[in-house]
Amino acid sequence: EGGSLWGHDLFAAIASRAVAGRARSALDADLAFTGGLLHDLGKALLSEFLKGASPGFLEEIDSGEVRDYLAAEEQKLGLTHAQVGYELARTWSLPEAMQQVILHHHQPDAAAEEYRALVYAVHLGDIIAMMGGMGTGSDSLQYRLDPGHRDYFDLAPEDLAAIMLEVQDEFAKIAAAML
């Protein structure tokens, strides 16, 4: 949906920063915020190519033909928004940490170990944004929460709910200031 990506990414950034504060070991909350802003970089590039494709993707997911929205992107285009964003980040010489976040935010267990906690923070921030109603259109909630986050964060289900409420308040203040 036009214009929804900026809101999702800002919400995910705020959530990623909040999640980083609950890491079992030191994690740079500002880096998590930046990762949240950039994680869907590839969607901005792919959106024009995927116009009108979402209803078909959702039917394929519902019928079990493909497992999730990423698989549908790969089937239709031969690559995913994460791969496209990664290539752009690499071309722009963004730091390796951001490249890892962009490439692996849906599959954080595949990230290099030294960046895995950061990638999990953004993965959780992305999921929290979708749960909070700040999705990016038809693909919202078409992804799975990777349970590996438990190795890096002390988060109970009620903690995720508290983070979501905290992030909603902060997002509302920032959005109001931007208008």
C-alpha cells in the first residue's frame, strides 16, 4: 500500500531499539534502530515490479503452494526483497552489520554469529510492527517469528505486549510531529 513502508520501518526501528534494551549481552540500541529503518530497503525497489501481485501471493500462501511471502517473491521474481536490499546495501558500502540485517531479517538464524543478536532485534522489531498494525500491506503477518530470539533476549509474551504499547505511543508522537 502506497506510503505505508515509511510508517512500518519507523515503527520497526523504534521497536528494534526497545528490544535491543532487553538483550542478554550488550547490544547497540542505536544500531538496532538504524537496522529497523533499513531492513526493508529492497521493498522500495521491488514494489513497482510486484504491483497487483499481492492477492495471488496470498492465495498461494493460504493454499500451501508457497510457505510465505518471501517464497512468493522468489517464485515470481527469482529473488526476495531481502536479497535485493542486501545487494543495494553492499553496492552502497553500508556497514556489514546493516547488510546482515537487511539480508537476514526474516531468517535471523542465517546471519553471521557476530551480528545475530542485532538481526534478531530487528526481526523482533519487524514482527512487533506488524502485530501493532504497522505492516507493509498484504504481506503483514505472513512471516514467522523465529524462536531463536530466546537465545539473545529475555522476553516473555507480556514483554512483547508492553514493548508494542510503548512503541505505539512513541510512534504516535513522532508521526504527529511530522505532520
